[in-house]
Amino acid sequence: MTNSNNDIDTASGSVKAENETVFEAVKHESSADTCAEDVDTEKTTDTIQEKQKELTRVVLWTAPRSMSTAFERCMTMIPNTKILNEMYAAAFLLGPNRKMRWWPKLAPTHSYKHCKERFEADYSTYDFVFAKDFPLELYKRPDMLPKGYQHTFLIRNPVKVFKSLRATLCSSFVIRTLSFGAKIKRCFATDGYFFQDMWELYSYLRDHPDYPVPIIMDADDIVDDPEGMIRKYCEIIGIPFNPDILKWEKATLKDLPWEGPRFFHIANWMVGCYKNALNSTGFLRGGRRKNKVSSEGTSNKSSRDTSAGAAKPAEEAADDGQEQTVNDTHNGASIGIESEAIANGISVQQQGGPVKVHETSPLVGAAVQEDPFEPDLTGLHSDVRRAITFTMPFYRKLYEQRIVLDKVVRI
């Protein structure tokens, strides 16, 4: 009987030992699986973080009527691109941080903090992030600048900007009603008229060790050579260039996958700010309108592509960009001037004196070249003259830092 009990105890001990061995094996296997899952999770997290680090993020700071929406449409043509459209501008104009208290708070949750969070969000499913915005007094809030972005600027001669802007504001019943008129400063409430805002922000970024040197482009340079300038831009920001991005289809606002306050987009559309850019199909080379007058007095207007598929110079004033030629004769010379002159700073004055052509290209014969930084403001509305006079020094400083095709200018 004793032997039987010993046998049972021995068998029981063996079973117990065997169960413990199996349990340890299962436990070890389970632990190994868990570790493998943890490793996979860590790998996935690391991959996402690496992609976030490698993801090219670029913001374009600009002023209205500077061909910026056409530029944005160009960037939209890059495959798998995330577009953030005028979010900081919406916060300044319509959000809780808005300066214009006489405007309604139409974007109540769209604060600077919200903008920064959206800019810095996880976009690892995209290959490229591009934002276009107006830096309205943002230099006063550097803590709200988004991290991880390469900052670039698009400028345009203030004569062209403010003539076009004034025409756009005056043509909008909505703007005239909400702002009690069409004065530029009252409509945008920025003391710097955009150009001081850009210069101050550029200077801050240029001198800050945590930011790469900002890039500046001039709209006229892009119009002169769209492919060359966009290729250079892509090369500097580190993304592949494909000439296909220089052409796009006409679109409505709802066709464009841009993130931003919906009401702000609708309001922009109602005012007409996007009109020409939405109807455009690409950049139109040679849009500076270089009018040359030969020594024999015959007019030689620069050639332009006016086919149905060619884009109009984007975001110009209230005109439709249709070309018309006005023949003005002075001392036997016939000078061809296009009706888009208002938006491009070109005008002809004939009040018993010599003809002046507001153009930066070399001219021969009866036409007199005007200094682009000291334009003739005769006949302009006082609001436009005030804006141009204030902003021209800032434009000049920005212009001197712009990139050109053969080198990057750094003065």
C-alpha cells in the first residue's frame, strides 16, 4: 500500500513538473509573440516618425494679387500633395484673434494655435505639404510659426499689387458693406500693408539659427520664365520637378482639395480674388508686356500665346485679361499698349508732355523707361498712392534678396 502511494505521488509529481514545463514554454512563446508585436509596433512608429522627418513641408508667404493662387494651383499638380490655404490669414481676419473687430467672427475656432496645430499635424500619408498664406503681423507672434517648414516668399511690384487690389475691393459689394468702404488698410487691418509684414518675417527667419535661409521669388521673374523659375524653386526646396505641373485645368473652388476655413474660401470666391486663377490653365510666359519701339517709330509688341488653352496672367485686377491695343501717337511714333496695363503697372500719359511707359524693360525711341522703385503715381487714387509709397522700400529690400536663375542673390 505504501508503494502504491509512493507511485501515485511520484506520478503526480511528474505530471506537475511536466505541466510547469509546458506552462513555462507557453509563457515564453507568448512573451516572444508580445515582444515581436512590440517590435513591429516600434518599427511602424519609427517608420512614421522617419517619414514625418523626411516629409518636405513648405510655406509660401505672399501678398494678395501677387499670382500666389496660380502658384498654389501649380503646386497642387504635384502628386500626393497636402495643401493648406490661407489659414493664418483667416485667423487674422475672421477668427478669435482677429484684429478687425468690426468684422464678424466667422471662423470662431480658427485661432493661431489651431493654425499651428494643423500645419504641424501628421501628414505621413502625403509626399509633400505646401501652404500659401499672408503673414499679416505674424512677425509679432513668432511663437505661432509652424515648426518643420521651409519658408519661402512670393513678391510682386507694389504698383501692380495695389492697383489690382483696389480695383478688386471696389468691385465687391460685400467688402464695401462690411468695411464701410474699400480702403485697403481698413479691409485688411495691417499697418504694414503686407510688404512690411513679409520683410519683418523674412528678417526674423533669416537671422534665426533654427530656420533655413528663406527663399524669395518675384512674380515677374516667374512670368518671364515659368519653367525655369519653378524648376529652380523645386530644386532649392528639394522636390522633383516635372514640367507637367505648369499646366492645369479650369476649376471651381470645390474642385480644389485645399484645407482652410470653408467660409473664408467662399468669401474669397464671392469677392472675386480667385476668379482669374480658377479660370486659368497655366502660367503665361512673357506677361511683363515688354513693349519695344523701334528707331523707325514702328511698334513691336512682344509676342504672347493667346490661344484658348493659355492662361491669362493670373490674379490681375478686375479686368478679364483680354488683350486690346491702344495706339497712341507721339512725335510720329506709334506705341502699342495693352489694356491689362492697370494690373501690370503700365500706363501711357499724354497731357501735352512726353509719353511715359511704366515698364521695367529697355525701351527705344519716344518711350521713356521709369525707375521701377520710384514709379510715377500721378493720377492714382490716394489710397493706392499711400500704399505704394509706404511699401516700396520694403519691396526693394525683398527684391534684392530674390532668387534668380543663374544664382541665389544674398546681399
